[in-house]
Amino acid sequence: MLAAATAACSSNKDEKPAASGATSAVTTSQVADTGKFVVRYDRAMASDLAKDGKKIAQDNKVIDDLAEALGNVYKLPKDVTVVGKECGEFNAYWDPQKQSIVLCYEMFGIAEKFAKAQAEDDLTLFNVYFDGITRMITLHESAHMAINLYSLPTTGREEDAADQLGALILLTAPGVGGLGGLGAASDFWFAVSDDPASLDARSYADQHSLSQVRAYNLLCWLYGAVPDKLGMLVQQPGQPEEKGLLPSQRAVGCPDEYNRMRASWETLLKPYIKIELGLPTTATATTSARATPSATTTPTR
Ligand SMILES: [Zn+2]
């Protein structure tokens, strides 16, 4: 669902954060790491999409894997639930009242359909798409969690900040998995972008950036992480404009943008995480970072 896809994590918009305030001077040794991510699969009863999403998520222990990945990143002072549930729409969100990350079964259902359409019978490519999309969305929500749980300061829109941190953690994955996953997530965001003719005041005023903008941001950070290896993502002189190809005017600043973003999040999160954010310097990029040259398939509603 196009509108719902762009409004991901908006269902808790009226809820107030459980904690707020300026970040205190916390050192690594002061941060308790006594909590864990606890997985729960709720029922799916109403829609076939939710039932399908639940089946693929539960049969393949997808949420278990996501929770394990989160546990390898964050230090938790208390348990946080990662719950799969039927939401009635494509969505995922951080619930500050229940201190839980909610992953809607519809999100898994749509990610599976999109991945199948892109990969056809290529299982490896399917996994790049399915894992990339579901991880990017989960990591985005984990960024909301981190901002709330650790009372991190944010300037600008939190939704953009959450995309930044989500992308950085995704890129932290070893090998080319993180690069491919981020490319797949960018493809997905392009595919669910609204027709510009349908945009209205609500679209422009939304707390999320337009899906097209989010897709190009991911592409910029992907290219910015390894600019010497991913030149194929950039529009070359004389090359026609193409969806999913980074205009050179933006691309030229992406390495600096990526490095500043990485340094900023490292400063903010250092006491609270167990990893070094961003692409390891030893990682190598291949063309698999861009799973397909175009993303024209619209996921089934
Ligand atoms: Zn969000």
C-alpha cells in the first residue's frame, strides 16, 4: 500500500516518548547491558497478507534472526520485545509505551512478494531483497528505540535520523550483504514511491521524507561508503536521468555526507553499542551491491 508504506512507523505518532531529556555524560562502563531482545509472534487472523507474512516470518525464524542481530548491536538496560503482529496495513514502529519494536506481518508479506518479483527464481537474490528490506525497516525502528531509550539528542526530523542509523547498521554487516541489502532497500523505496501527480499537502507535510527522497538518500550513503567501487550507481555525463541512478550533483558530496553521518552517530552512540558503525574498511564492494538495474515492480497490496 503506497501511502501506508511511506507512513511506516506512524501509527504511534500520538504517543509520547516514555523518556526524554538531554543526554547525560555517560561512559561505556556506566551503561548496563542486562537486557535482551525478546521475540514474540502474535496471531494473524484477518487478512491473507498478514497470515502469509506471519508464516514466512515464523517458519524461517526471521524475527528471531532480526532480534539476534539487534542484540549484537545494542547494549540494553532492560528487555525490549520484538513482536510480530497483524496491523491491518504495511507498517512497523517503535512503541515507547510498551518499549517494544512492532513488525507488522503485512510488512513481511509485501517484502516477500517484492523480493520474489525482483529475484524470480534466484534464491540468493531473493534473500538479498527480503533480508535487505526487512532489516532496513527493522533497523530504522531500532533507531527510534535508541533515540528514546538512551535519550539521544536529534536535530532535524527524527525519521531522517532513523534512516541514517538504520543504513549505517545495515552497512556494518560483514561482506557484501550489507551493501546489497541497502541497495535492495533503496530499490524498494523507489518502487513504493507515490506518483508525483498524486502528492498533496499531507505528502509534503508528513513527518517522513517522500519515499523518492528516502530512496536517493540510501543510494547516496551506499555510494558514499565505497565511492571507488560503486560508480555504476552514479549518472554519468550524457547519460539520461533514470530512477535509481544517483545524479552526479548529489553524488559528488556523498562520501563526505556518509563520513560525517558515520562520525556523528559514532559520537552519539558509542556508549550504547557493541560495534563500530558503518562499513568495515576491509570490506570489498561488488556489483551485487546493486541487485538489479531498475525497480519498477510495485509490491502487491
Ligand atoms: Zn520511523
